[in-house]
Amino acid sequence: MDGGAVRKERTALSWPCWAGSAEGLRDTAVTQPSVFLTSLVTLHALRAGCVTAATDGHRDGPGRGGRRADLRRRGDGQHITGLTNASRGSRGHPAEKGWTTVHTAEQTASDTSQETTGPGRRLLADRPASLTLHDRLTELDQIKESARQGPDPAATERQHARGKLTAQERVELLLDEGSFTEVESLRRHRATGFGLERRRPHSDGVVTGWGTVHGRTVFVYAHDFRIFGGALGEAHAEKIHKLMDLAEAAGAPLVSLNDGAGARIQEGVSALAGYGGIFRRNTRASGVIPQISVMLGPCAGGAAYSPALTDFVFMVRETSQMFITGPDVVQAVTGEEISQNGLGGADVHAATSGVAHFAYDDEESCLEDIRFLLTLLPSNNRELPPAAPCDDPADRRTDALLQLVPHDPNRAYDMRAVVEEIVDDGEVFEVQQAWATNVVCALARLDGHVVGIVANQPASFAGVLDIRASEKAARFVQFCDAFNIPLVTLVDVPGFLPGVDQEHGGIIRHGAKLLYAYCNATVPRVQLILRKAYGGAYIVMDSRSIGADLSLAWPTNEIAVMGAEGAANVVFRREIAAADDPEAVRQQKIKEYKSELMHPYYAAERGLVDDVIDPRDTRSALIRSLTMLRSKHADLPSRKHGNPPM
């Protein structure tokens, strides 16, 4: 039959969607291809004598789907799908034209029986060829619930027996109740070989979606250890890629709940390429949206690099580990015997390597602190951190500081207590508390506004700067600058740590990282000198000369090239050596040096300190300074990027 005859045959039928004319049919065929296909197939059925007169379709009305809806409701699957090649006419089989083929119930059952087993697939295998809308909705609920429940109850029990929550339970704890929207929950891998074609569970071992934390949007993905051990395959990686792209586009934080066995070996290089896509997106989103990695299980090999690229790493003791090569490989290559936790456990990375920023005893407290951290962070680099109501008076006097900080510069004290006295309600969220303890890095609020605090810690190594302290502070400063968090630097530093190990370890290069981070920062920056501020360490700790907006000092400050004792030995070396009583002369010269070059107003007289303040006014002075700087705007010279001393 030629095309004109076909059009005449169609126009003889009075189906509403055909608009009653050949012109209407042509328009519909162009603008509504799915309607055109259904009409064509129905035409073949009519010609084969399988369907009653088309005009009966008017009884259902145009809003009800007419005869086509009635055909779907019948459920025998033969009226449309039982066509022979002859009855299809010269246009050929729909599949040959790129159209969707409708199978019979027997064909559907046969196809699904060759795929994976499991609750979701059994539901599809047993389904009739034609379902009512109610049946379809019921089926959808059953499939999604099956995917949420996991492969089987025994797998969930094994997860709990390890002291770990399931992926869904973790997401529910992290996000506000009822706020989670999951995407690609029905995604399945398409790999073959090694029996994978018979194991195609929904979600492919990772839960992805978004929700809210205290009402603000947060994206999250969680590895499901119950499915393939949470190992990453092609489809698994593509789900994560999609979510990371969405998070960046939406400008919202991304939290990854990691509990996976690395790359899915059975999928080969496709799995490795999936990791590459994650690393690239981690890097692209760095400084654009906050990225938080939560280690809730093993993370071995290249998979460990993704958390290292994010802003914060949380770990749980006993259940989470990170390493590039596991204990077995270490023993085979080096002969060293070590456990998984000894090699890459939470305490190792929190206190020794510095990879982890936080370590917890259980998942619940870990996820709760992540919720709190998110209240301190902006959603992206175009926003300011969220302000909070503050009942702590901005002009509150900080009298306790007079007792907390000894007047003697050689006596130690706990800088954390000083920070707690200054900030709102004494609430401090310290980062990397167990690593590089000679410097304190913390997030807190002043008058309801988030600030980043960097402070020397006299209670640990006298507060000197060394390799680790420089790295820790530099990374924190960069993070605060990237996300518009003002910086407050509390200075009590005797200098850089001397020693062969430090020099050979690259203290020059690592110290320059902190210098670079401060010099590059454009957020409001306020320096407060409590006591000692000696040599290059004084310069590096955000001095006026490297761009601090304001520099304040207590009257106990000692700003100098070096301590008075060392300076006297150098400057007055000959006089001391020639004296009848060298020690008496030495003490005299020390006092002389202090009175002339180290008195508390020397730097202020030369404009290197903006004001010397009463310690009891510390909180109000900082709040007034930051309030004034809140509208600060500064731009760096145009460049592709800097070249920091990595």
C-alpha cells in the first residue's frame, strides 16, 4: 500500500488524536511521534481483524485515552503484539525504524528470567504484560522498597554485626527527616562476564540524592556495602558523577559517605576510569562548594585520593580505614606486619598523617557533628556563611583572660581556653585537634557571624611553627578564604622550630605555604598579638606587612626579631666577653634591649600595630573590627592560578 492509501485509510477512522483529516494526521505524526506510532500499530491491528471498529473509541473520550487505554487494560498482550510481518505492510518492523517494540507477556517473562535474580527482578519477571495504573504504581513502590531494603535481610544483619549502619540509615541520620530525594535508584550495571550479567541489583551499590540539613540543600552519596561490597563500577561511578555535577550546578555542599571495597575488579578499566571522573570533579568543585568525606568503612588504593581532595575528612574508629597499599602488600614488600587500623585507622590519620580532620567512636556522633559543621559553612563560594541569632553580648568583657594568660612569656597556657572565652557562648569547632597540636585551627562565631581562628598553642611545643603546623594552618586559611570566612589570628609564637630534621624536611617550603595562604587571602583579616611575636614566625602569622587589615595587641606583647636573651648575646657579644662579670653585663644588656626595642608600644609607634587594647576588651574589639570589614572587597591580579610552594 502506498503512502497516500495509508493516509486515506487513517482519515476514514474517527480517533480524536487524528484530528479528523489527513493534514491533522501529518501534523500529529511530526509533533507527536509516540501518538503516530500507536496509531500506526492500531491500524495494522484493525486490518488484521484483531480490534473492533475504531469509532467505538469515542465512548472513553479524548481525556481517557480512548481505545488505546482499553487495549492496555485487556492484559492478554495479543491484540497489538501478535502481528505478523505480512500484516505490518511495507513499513517493516517498528524496531527496524528505531521505535519501541511491545512484547507479549511470554516474551517479557522470558527476557527478565535471563537477567539478575533478586526481589526487584522477580517482581518484574512475574508481571503481566498489561497493567492498570494502580498496578503500575504498586509495582513501582515494591521495586523501590526492594532497592531500599537491599539484596536480602541477611546482608543488612551482617552490616549491623560489623557495627555499621546501612547506606540508607546513614543518609536518614545526616539529613532532615523526610527531606531525602533519591535519584537513579533503579540504575543497574550493564557489565558482563564473571557472572555479573546474572547479578544486576538496583542502585548498583550506591545511594545518591539530595535533601536538607537544617533546611538548607545538601547533596549526598552513600556506598552500600551490602551490594558488591560497595565497590565502584561503571554505572556506580556514573551515578556519583551525575550527583557531583548537580551539586556544583546547584551550588550546594556535597557529602560522601564512603564504605566501599575500591574498584570493581570484574569491570576492569571502566571502574578505574570512574575514579578518574570523581577526582576531576573533586578538583573542579574545590573552593566552589564545600566537600565533606565521611569514612565509614575500608577505603583502599586509588579510592583514598577522593577524600584527600575534599575539604574535610571524618573517620570512625575501628570500622574505617584508609591506605594506598593494604597490610598484606606492606608485609610482602617490606616484611612489616601491621593491622588495618594500625596502618590506616582513624587515630592514625587524625594524629599521625593528618589526612583525617575528625575521628569519632560511632557513626551517630560523627554524622551529628557533620550536621553542625554544615551550619557554619556557606552553600557555595558566592555566599557568606549563615549568620545565627546571638544572645552573647557583643560588648561582654573578657575578664577571665587576665588569669588565663600568664604575664611571664615563658609560662605555658591553653590557647583553647582563650578562644572559648572570646567567641559566642564558648562554642568552638576545632579542626584537626589531634594533629600538629602546636597550632589551633577552629570555626566559631563572633556576634553570630562565622569566623575562622588560627592561633599558636603555647601548651604544645611552646607554640612554635614547624612543618606540620605550617601545613595545617595553611590549608585552613585557604579553606576560609575560599568560602568567605573572615580570619582571626591569635599570635603567641617564639619562632620556627630549629633542628636538622626540620631543615632537611623542608621547613622553608612548608613555612612558605602558610605565608602564601595568608598573602593570597582576600577575606577580612584581623591579627591579635597576645605575648611573643618573634622573627619570621611573627611575619607569617598574618602581620600587617603581609596584608592583615587590622593588627591589635595586648600590652603584654613582645614583637621583635628574636627574644631578648638571644638578641643580647648577638648584639653585645664583644662587650659581654670583655666584661669582668660577663653574666651581670649580659643581664644588663637584656634589660636594655627589652626597654629600647621590645616595649609593648614600639610596633604601634611605627604603625605596625593599629591599637594596643585591654585584654578585657578583646571580644568587643574583634567584633567591632569584623563588623567594619564585613563589606570588604578585594581582588587579586588577573591570572590563571598561582603557583604555591606545594
